[in-house]
Amino acid sequence: MNYQQYYPVDVVNGPGTRVTLFVSGCEHRCRGCYNALTWKADSGLPFDAEMEDRVIADLSDARIRRRGLSLSGGDPLYPPNLAAVKRLLARVRAECPGKDVWCWTGYTLDQLTPAQCEVVALVDVLIDGKYDETQADASLVWRGSRNQLIHRLNGG
């Protein structure tokens, strides 16, 4: 998996202070997407063990307390991303107790494959659905268009 951008301190993509990872790779290619640079799976930088360790270290850093991890993109549930995202989330659960995980995806809950469901089982809040510029609404919190839904899972 590659990633396009990483914010070790972010207050925009989810509640509280967070770390945010924008992964590369998306098959939805929504018209009007503000993050079209992330569509190509090979764009950006490799998400390697060193970068995974950095995410965990930033989440664990007591100097700047983070509420959790936000995953966006691209699409974290894009099939080629699943193994790396699942590995990262398993580490977050094991090594960063009390941190929540938010994930944005263009897939809807009813479209998820069994492999995608395994990843979603490690997520607290899932914002699902393709961005639809005909339903864009700048007043929405955590969503870009009215068709997207916020699912609070696992106590999220």
C-alpha cells in the first residue's frame, strides 16, 4: 500500500486531536472529489514498517495527546489496501488502548466483502458512500455529501 499524506497532528478529520493517514488507491473516482491525487494506487510513498511504527509512536506520544486515528484517501477499503490497513489497525488496538479509529470509504456497508468487513470490525466510526457532488453540502459534519452515512460501530 502507498499513502499520499500523513498528518501527525490533525484537528480537521474527526473529533479531537488525531493522526490522519490518506492512503493511495481508489476505484470510485467520484466526480468532484477533492482528493483525486490519491486515486492511483502507486501514487505517493510506500507505507512501510517504518511509517507504520511512526503512526503507532505518534498515537502513543503523551506530549500531544491524540484521541485516535483517521483513515481516508483514496480509500482505505480499496481491496489492495486491506492487508496493510488491517495490520495497522490490529496494532492500534493492541498497542494504543483507548484510541478510536475513524475511516472514510466510498463503499457502503451493504457492499462490503468479507475481507473488508474484517477491517471494518477494527473501526469505531465508518463514514460510507461515494462522494456525490449533486448532494454536496458544506454544512455537513464529517461528510461531503448528504448520501454519505456515519456509522458508529464498536462503541464509537
